Amino acid sequence: MFEKILIANRGEIALRVVRACRELGVRTVAVYSVADRDSAVVRLADEAVCIGPPESRQSYRNAAAIVEAARRTGAQAVHPGYGFLAEDADFAEICADNGLVFIGPSPEVMAALGDKARARSLMREAGLPLPAGSLATVGTAARAREIADEIGYPVIIKCAAGGGGRGMTVVRSADELGPAYERTRITAQAVFGDDRVYLERYLVQARHVEVQLLCDGYGNGVHLGTRDCSVQRRHQKLVEEGPAPALSVGTLDALANSALRGALRAGYTGAATFEFLVDEAERFSFMEVNCRIQVEHPVTEMITGVDLVHEQLHIAAGVPLRLRQADVRIAGVAVECRVNVEDSDRGFAPTPGRLSRFSPPGGPFTRVDTHGYPGYLVGPYYDSLLAKVVVWAPDRDLALGRMERALHEFDVDGPGVRTTIPFLRRVLDDAGFRKGRYSTGLVDRLLRAPATPPAPAALAAPAAPTAAMAASPGGPPTTANLPRRTR
Ligand code: MV4
């Protein structure tokens, strides 16, 4: 095992990695920006190095500053967390060039899977089911038109360099295709510096189901079950659960096994997530691979008992996988709610400010991953995730009841500070969600519906249409969504 590693991240995930390291006797180096001087990880890590100003380009995305901090402190490896440099193949290569182990897949595998068109063709070769679409990127509008006519409308144009829902354009009819194709390419060039796009048949009302995998460097791999992440707004997940509900065991198994086959074929090492869409008939199609530990990894930890960050560290240190598939048992149901410092009545705009009150829930089978504390200043520089509330129970109804109880306990306040807790409650209250019958359309439906009628005694004129409503046509995502955060 490593003696010392550097954590190239901040917030709750940096704390999560510090905790895993302490449990394994690995010393930790935290890096922090000027804005994060007072963060909990600076106190909890064995050492902390300031790497630059608040702007992430100059700190958490600054490969040179991070490598220099590792050199100065003698760290042997770098854990990138999620976001920032976590899926940057160039950074993984820079680490290797400087004698540092990057805790994740090799730069080559990351580059191959990070190119969504290449990933699509790789997985096709591995026998994974895909939506109908182009075999590779599409170089002309005329060719796009031919393919679209063949697979039928609606189609979706995706950027090879995109992912996570960034830079997708849905096209409903042939007359929209040419202009949409040109627009998507121009935006892709501007945002990613790569104008290659590919086409897929657009699948409506599907569920987002993903599979957690662990693979070592010796050709061994296991899957750790599924998570449903359909509760999203503009590709930001709000609620995740595992195992994916309302799917037959046969479907879940086939999906997980196909993901594992794909990862082994690609030569993947470390923790990976394979994303699929699943339709009403339980047909599933491969979407993309996430080459990192994900925000929602605790869901899987709760239903399997496997510490995914421990496993990442062992794999990166060259230890053969300590689990076989027969050792992995999915038990019960886990649910995660993301508590963001945002105002769901104002289009989920961030509401930074100082926390005057911060008292997270506790109790049985309740885990809260957070970097918050009373007096913590939530700044405007980074994403607004403050806490993840994760609960486990033997069945889904009990887990949802436990989550309602946990959110009820959560006390967060501060001048100007709002959280997504009220909106999370609306999700948990939704009849379709309760039954486990929901798809990626759930959040837009809730945002279009009138806000919960106030209790008779409690006041107030009906809410005016909110920014969220104005900004949510309810239609498919467009290139208007392009400059988004990446998690
Ligand atoms: C799609 C799709 C429907 N059809 N591809 C978005 C994130 C990225 N991982 C893949 N995504 C999607 N790809 C085809 N061919 C639907 C999504 C999608 C989605 C679309 C609209 C609104 C919310 C969504 C949530 C997850 C996935």
C-alpha cells in the first residue's frame, strides 16, 4: 500500500478520501485554494498545501501546481476525486511522467473512453446493446441526414468530446436536422475544441441506470450492482438509489454483466461506472463510461458493504482484486439525496453564504458525507453540493421513510442560504417516485406542476411562475445547456 497520497480535490469527496486513507494507514496531503483555507480537510489531512487562488483553473485544475505539491511532500500517488482533473487523460499522463500513480485507469484507456464516439464503437465490439445510430462520428450534414432517415426520428446529436449530457441536441424532424447538425458542431468546437459529433436514435422517457464496477490490473473485475439516477435536472442528479427499482432481476443481471464485459474488454483498471438507458420494456442501451469515483458511490457502498475508495487504493497500489463476483451480495435498498446550496424556486441558482446553523441528521443506517459545519462559508467558486444524505433499509419503502425522517432532521440555515431540501421532499412525495415508476422526465414534471398547495392556515398568494419554470421548457436538452458542470 502507499505510504502517502495527495488528494487533488476539495469538499466532501476530499474528506471521503482522507477517511479511507486514515483507515488504511496511508498518510494524506490535502491541496486547497485560497478560498478553502478554512475547510475541514485542511485540518483532517496530515498535511495541507495551498495551490493557488480560488479560480479552479489556477488551483484544483492546475496540473503543474498539484504535481509540484506532490513532489514537495513526497506523495506517491494522486487521488483525483470527481470533477476537476478526474477524467483528464493528460493529467493522468503528467502524473505518470512525474513518477506519481494516478488513482484511476491508464491515460490510454481514459482517453479512449472519454471519446464518447470511440467508447460507443468499443462497446459495440464488446457486444453491448446500443441505441441505433452512426457507427462513428459523422462528417457532413448530408451524411447525418442519411443516417437519421435510416434510424428514424427523433434523433440526438452528441459531441464525441462531450459526455454527462453536455452538448447534446435532440432533432424531431428532417427539416431541423441540417441546422441542428451545424449548430452542434460549432458549439462543440467552441466548448470542447473538438467538433466531432455522432448520431443516435433519441430514446424518450427512459430511465438512467448505471452499473458500478471494480477492475484490477490483472484482468479481474466485478460489478457491484446498479443505481437509478433518473432524478436529474439539466443533468445534475438530485436523488439516486440502488438497486435500480422496478426492473426484473434478469434485466439487472444482464445489464451488470454486459458492463463488466465492456470494462474488461477496454482494459479498464479501477472504479468505473457504465451508464445505460432503460426503456419501459426493460430494453437497455449503453450510453457512456465514467472513469472516476462518482458522487453517488455511497449508494453502492450501502447495498454491498464494499468500501469503494479502499478498493481504488488497493487496485492503484497493484494489489489483485480482493473480491470475486460470488463475494458481492446486494442487500436491501439505499437512497441518496444531494443537498445543494441552491434555491429550487429560483431556477436552482446557487445561494452562497455563511452557515449560521448546520446540524446534519444521524440515527440508524444514515450516512451524511459533508464538508459543512456551523460557521462554514459556502463560497461562489465551486459547485454547490454541501451534503449527501444516504440511508439504507431492508426494503425500498423503509428506505424512503428513513430518508424523509433524515431530511426532517437536517437543520441548515444562514443569511441568504437556501437548500434543495424542500425540492427533495417533493420528489420523495411524488406518487410515481414512490412506486419506483419514474424516468428522466420526473423533475421537469414536478417543476411544471404547481408548487405544493400551502396548508389552509398558512398564507400567501400563489407563487409567481419561477425562473425554473421559465427555464425548463420540459423539452429535451439542447446545446443551450452546453457550458455545464461535469459531474
Ligand atoms: C440519451 C437520451 C436519450 N436517447 N441518448 C444524458 C447524459 C448522458 N450520459 C446521456 N444522456 C442521455 N442520452 C439517447 N440516444 C437521454 C439522455 C438523458 C436525459 C435526457 C433528457 C433529460 C434528462 C436526461 C437524463 C439522463 C439521460
